[in-house]
Amino acid sequence: MFEGLSAGLLWGLDTVILGIALSRAPFLTTEQAIFLSPFVSTFVHDFFSSVWMLILMGVKKEFRNVLRALRSRSGKFIVLAALMGGPLGMTGYVLSIKYIGAAYTAIISSLFPAVGALFSYLFLKEKMKPYQLVGLFVSIGGVIALGYTPGGSEIENALLGFFFAFLCVIGWAVEAVIIAYGLKDPDISDEHALQIRQLTSTLFYAFIILPVLGGWGLSMEVFRGSTVFLILLSAFFGTASYLFYYKAIHKIGASKAMALNITYCAWAIVFGFFILQETVGWLDIVFAAVIVFGSILAASDLRDLVSGSRKELKEERKNA
């Protein structure tokens, strides 16, 4: 649970820093740059994340094990998970914002932990107790309330927008489930999985998405400018977030890890307040608390907590 919450906290920090980068040149110079900015920033972010992982793997002398993992059956599943969560999920998210606006996209995309919990039950036989499901939907409700802005969305094409939003939900949900399956292989660690994931996403963006969209020009501008250092920093925290996220998936399962991961919405408010001096209202604080509370409830096993506290009480009595 600690690792799952840490994943959410660090992703909230990553989100705020990346948001600062996206508010600077060259992302705002032209209409085309504004449209390409999510794709290009994701590519640059994942590229630097894969570099951070290469450094970590080099220090730990794990290159051979990563290559061995990549050639395995489970490694190929992790490649598939990377394609589902990165290019598919993120592309769906960006295009959904284009067609139905950020507010509706935020609402729909926040459902991915619920869909992931369903897939985890169907394919991994992970079960969530009734109170855990309640916690999950309480947390999702907090995300929806926090992200929704009345009248803030201009719908350009509802059918396409909702299609891409659900594509995003499926992509992010399936990624976590496949990662959980891949990590069942004892020869693949969460670090190996993350290295494979980030390299796969980077290469797909580099050779498929950016050439199709004509995004290489803007990418080169980003690499040559000062904004690249902000993305490098955000990628550092994003990599740490992913490491904690994969560890949580491995230890407590995909459905509970996803529930904890969406607390990044709440942590982003905290970092936005301290880093950007953004105004935080009472409703923001309430909804953020609801998200964190619901996520912890969704990932908690009350039976273990109760039995653990009973054991501690018995030990204290014996020592006394």
C-alpha cells in the first residue's frame, strides 16, 4: 500500500512539473504545436524515463537480464502492455480531449481502475471485497468531482470523443492487468518490466506516431530548448512513480494498485499549491481527501489489519 501511494504521490509531482513544461515554448508557439504537444511531451518524457532506467540497470549490472526477460514469453506480454497503456491509452486520452473536452475526458478516463478491477477478476482471479469496491468507487467519485468543470467542455464530435475516451480506459486498465500477469514470472523483476515498457513506448512513438503526425520537428525543438530540462526532471519522478506502481502491482495485485495510483489527482493539488502557488478551495481539499481515503479503503484488507493488531496486542500482553 505504501508503494502504491508513493506511486500516486510521485506521479502527481511529475504531472505538475510536466504541466509547467507544457506551458512554455515551443509547445505554445503555433496551433499545430498545441495539438502535437501531448504526443511530443509523452515521447520525450518516456525517452528520458527509459534513459533513467538504463542508468539504473547499468549501475545494477542488469542489462543481460533485461535482454533475457525481453526474449521470454512474459517479456513479450510486457511489450503488449506497453503498447496498450502508452500509445493506445495516451493517444485515446489526447484525442478524447480534442473531441469532447478535458472535463468529460477526465470523468471517463478515471473509470480505468474499475474496469481494471473487472479484468483482474476475470483473467487473474483477483477478488475485491464489497467494502474494497465501495472504496474504489468512492475514490473514482472524488476524481470525477475534482476534475469536472461545469460548462468547461466544448463538444466537437461526441461519438468520436467518447470512443477515444473508452479506448483510453481500456488501454490503461489492460496495461496493469497484463503487467501483473508478466510479473508472475520469477525471472522478470518490476525493474526489468519497466525498462521494457518505457523502451517499447519510446520506440513506438519515435517510429510510428510522430512520423504519422509530423511531430519530429517539434520534438527537435524541445530537445534543443531549455524546456527539455523540466521534462528530464519530470521523467525522473515519473520513473520512480512507475517503479513503485509496478512493485505495488506485483505485491497487492493490479486492481488495488490502480486504486492507489489514482491518488495522483489529489497529490497534484498539493504540489500545485506549494510549487505554483495555485489557489486551493475547500471543495478541492475535501475531494482530495475523499480520493485518498477511498483508495486506501480499496487497497486495505481489514481482516489482516484486525488480525495483525490482535497479534500485536497478544505479544504486548505476553511481554508485560
